[in-house]
Amino acid sequence: MNIAVFGLGFVGLTTALGFADKGFSVRGFDINESRRVEISRGKLPFFEPGLDGALARNLGKTFAATDTAEEAAKTSDVCFFCVGTPANADGSADLTHLLSAMDGALAVTAETCVLVVKSTVPPGTLAKRVEPYIREKGRGNPVAANPEFLREGYCWEDFVNPDRIVCGVTDKAARELLSRLYESFGAPVRFVSPSTAEFIKYLSNTLLATLISYSNEMSLIANAVGDIEIANAFHILHEDKRLAGAGIDAYIYPGCGYGGYCLPKDTLALKAVSQANGVKPRSLGEVIALNNKMPEHTAQRIIDAAENNDAKIGILGLSFKPGSDDVRDSSAAKIIKILKEKGYGNIYGYDPLAIDEFRRVYGTDITCCSSANELCGTCDVVAVVTAWEEFKGLDKAFPNVKWVDCRYFL
């Protein structure tokens, strides 16, 4: 079976290499030329454990990155679309990249080729936007929704050892093809309608976002009351047998707000599609509102510790989560912006992985340090913004620093 994958980011490259590792012939395409070149040379364009080995095993054998979309799709039995669906100004999902990728596939594929949307799209997208778009072009290709449930930092593990596989199909041929593709993964394959599959993805991401915002609101209340051991309280909460061992505790814990690519845009998109269908999502609206306020709350804690504008402020952690170099919607970037607006100009930053990416994306004029020790030895106030393991114990090594533990981590 020949597989084409459009989009070679975290989801797309993991999908391509995952199927290649299973022995399928996979060709991938990305509109970013430098990314294609890097991958073709055997180099990952981002940090993601496990993918480097998979790329080395399969490049030039069962996997290749192509120079054109047509080259990727022309003899494919199935095309997976893993392109970005960023938020529009009103919060709705921008389908421009998805439909453009489909144009490239439709130009060369046979009508038997199954078009599978793995990109995250709001419920109703395949039924109301994608399928009509394809039919208007006079094509009868089967379409399916196959949402991903990959965590950055664990993408490879989550793909090759999934807890469940969700396929939204109405076409018998698409169902049979996806059954063959996934039969060796050893996980239950749940066949549902396309809109149900799309909705399940949003159920997952908005639940995680809600847990994060709930936890942050509880921390604000605890700080206001005073004399509450916040970190200890949450750790004891995690011992509840209804939560213990479920792996959800990482989201039921206070911090600086959720970031990255998925949770911010997906909460906005579900809110937008709700409003478009006449429903005002009150709880989801509050989740988003609180998350938007968390950088201000965090920046104020740092300002309170700094006392004056001349203080040297250190930001430990620039990525949106530990174990990743992804800085999209990074809390650190928002906090730094607020501090600068309030007149705090002596800001230093360090991250084990994300310094170069942070500079590239934000072009910030903070002073980047080569190590956590260098930052702590320089600054008057240090804020732990990302919970990297290497930051544990630094408060004891630098007792004269004023510490702001934004992750309740030290």
C-alpha cells in the first residue's frame, strides 16, 4: 500500500515514519522547503524523542520526502493530511492549508484514493466543508477523519502504542483501507461518523485545557487565602483513587496557563463553532478567559518579588512544556512581554532546548544564558516558568536569589 502524508510537522512526520516503520511505502511533502531538505538529509527539524531513530531506519527505504505534492500523491492509495489549522481572528479554524493540500492531491490521485484528515478540525468540517469542496471539483474520492492524540515529547510512543484509534468514515472502502492500515497496531479501532471523530478530538483537548485553567484558578484562590501549601495540596489531590495512575495529574496542576499549538487554538475553535450554532459556551469561555489572564497574574508575582525596575529578572524555561523545544504560545514569551511593558528591562532567559527557537520566533532582546547556573548567578529574581527537571534544587544552590516558583515545582 502506498501512503502520502501532507505536512511534516510533529504529527505528519510521526505519522509518516510510523507507517514506514510498519513496512508501508510512504512519501511525505511539506510546503516548507528547508524542512524537506533537513528531513531528506536525515535530520529532524524539531526535537522529538524516538523520531531520529525512525528516520534513520526508514529514510531511503520505506520513506522519502518529496519536492512536490504531486510526486507524493500521484500513485498513493491513501493521503493523510497533517497540515496546520490555525485560529482565525474570530477563533474559528483556518482551513486554507488543508484545502490547498487537498487540491495538490486531487490533481494527480485516482478517485479510489482515500483522503484522510488527521489535522484537527472542528466537528462538522468534513461533512459541511471538505466533502462538498471535493464534490464541487467533480471528484468522488472517499474521505475520512482520523484525529491524532499525540503528546509533544511522546509523539512516537503515542503513535506506535496508541490507547485507541478513532476513524470517522461513511464509505465502506475507506473503512476497509483504514482497518488494514491499523490492524498491526494492537489497539481498538473505533469507527464512528466523521463529525463524531472530529468532536472526540475536541473533547480531549478542551478537557485538558479546562483542567489546567481549573487548577490555575484554585492556585489563585489559595494564594489569596494564604498559608496554603499549594504544591502539597495538589499532590495529595492526585492520590485520589479516581485520579491516581490515570496520567491526568499533569493537567490538574497549577502553572502559568496552557500553551503550545493545540490547546489554545482548539479551545478557541470549539467556542467559535458553538457560537456559530447558537450555543454560548459559558464554561469554555471562562477557561479561555482565565488562561489569557494567567501571564498577567504570573508577571505580577515576579514584579512583587523584584520590588524595583532595576532588578535583574531570570526566566527559567522558554518552551511551553518540558521535554520540547516548541515555543508556540509560550507562557514565557507572554510574561516577558508584560514585564517589558511595565518597565522591567533587565531580563535573562535560559532553556535546555528552546533558546534558539525562542529567538527565532520572538526575536526578543532578552539576554540568553548558556546554563541555569549562569542565570541564577546573575539575577536578583528567578522565575521558574517551565518545569524542567534540571531546575529542581536550584533554589537551595542559590539561596540569596528571590525565587518565584510559577510551576509550584521547587
